[in-house]
Amino acid sequence: MSDPTDPASPRVEGTVQTFLTFRPYPLQVGQKIFIDGGPRRGDWEVVDLTDRKVKLRCPLSGREVEWDRFCYLVKERRGTWPHPD
């Protein structure tokens, strides 16, 4: 497979396709978030951040977890939080 960053690599011409673009969300301590799906689904509050990790707290149980940064913004909205089931 050719490396597009290598100037000596042959350029592969693409075709027009539909594709998705993801951008990491710049979380801030104190933000309230809702993860909509997967094993992390639910309401969380951002309690700490590093370049690689995010520490979240569940507003109901108080449980804190630390994961590799993973959040991508889908949409921002106003509403009841914690999220009603």
C-alpha cells in the first residue's frame, strides 16, 4: 500500500465517495455529557483531563472511571440532565 505522505510514493487517484469525518471533542472539566450507546452509555460529568485520558463521574452513583480519550461530538443540545430514561 502506498504512503500518501511519502513524496516518492505514486499518487493514487480517488473517486468521489461518501465518507464520515470524526473530530475529537475538546472536553473541559465540569462539562456534563451523555454518551448515547455502547458500554459507556449514560450521563457523566468530566472531572479531570490529560492529553491521553478523561476521568468521568456518574452523577447518580458517584462512580468515577478513567478511560483513554474517546469522545466525538455528534450534537449539542439543551435538556434535562441527568438524562431521563
